[in-house]
Amino acid sequence: MNEPFASKATKTTAVPQSFAERLLKLRKDAGWSRQHLAGLAGVSQGMINKLERGQSSPTMEMVGKLSAAFGMTVSEIVAQPEMAELRVARQTDRATFFDPETRLSRETVSPDGSNTGMDVTKVVLPPHAEAEFPAEAYTFINQLIWVLEGDLTIVCGPETEVLGAGDCMSLGPPTPVTFRNPTDRYAIYAVIVRRR
């Protein structure tokens, strides 16, 4: 079974090194200690240390916690600084974040999300995989999930929705969200985010 990740020409966000550099810069720019960031993100100070040194690969759940701590979208926290202020995001230049634990890949499609207040991301969730995000990751954004291929189960707090190809769902008030693919096929979906 071929994995439908971004083409080899696409710049894959180096995990952990480029993420390590990005996290360190964001923390220092904010003037925070590792202990302070760990408290905001709800993770251990030791984990922040490992991530910043490139000794541990961040999972998508961890990236969600860190994005909430910084008040950034997931796409913004994994973005490459040189991609800022672009009006056109060429497919060959876009960054892809790969979660080594779930094998989920997340490709930032839209240019300059920090300037427009919006971003579009293509996500590929492998068979029988799931990704969890804390409620805090949704406190400052509105999201639409548009399924492009396959089936996707979305668990928002006590509610569960099963989406098929072509279906689109708006996420409601901030609540823990789990994206789950219980099938034998890849689920490919677009995440459209707008800042509130």
C-alpha cells in the first residue's frame, strides 16, 4: 500500500531539528523559561528540553499543546520562517510535518497564514490511526474539516461524527478533539482555520 504523503520534492519539516530550532526561537522571543512554557503547555520541563535539543520528535498531540501555549495555529508553529509573507505557496516549497507516532502528515497549503488570519492544511491520516488535540488549541480559532478522500471520525467531547468524502464539518466551541481513521484506507482531509 503506497502512502499518499507529499511528494519527495516537497520540503519536509525536519523532525526534530527544524522544529527544535523553531520552538527554541519562539520561547526565547516570548521571554519564557522552559519551566514557564512547560506549565502553559501542560508537559514536563524535561520534554521541552528534549524537543528544543532535537532529542525527541514531537507528536501531533504535543504540537497541539504547544500551539495552544503560544496562541498560534498548528500551521504557524511548524511553519518555516522563510515562508512568511509569501503570497503564493508553491507545492514544491511547502513544508510537511510528519508525526512519527501516528504516521500522520500535515502539509501547509496556504501562504502566509500569520498575515491573513487564515490557513489551509492538507492532512493524511493513515488507516487505524488517530490524532488528539486539547481544547486549548481551539480557543482562538474557527475550523472547518473537509474530507477529500476516505472516511474520518471526529470526536468532539461527547459528540461523534462520521464523515465521508465530500463532507464538511464545522468544529464548535473549544473541546478536546480526536480525529480517527478506523478504516483500512487513508483519510485525506483539508483543515481550514480562521482566527477569531
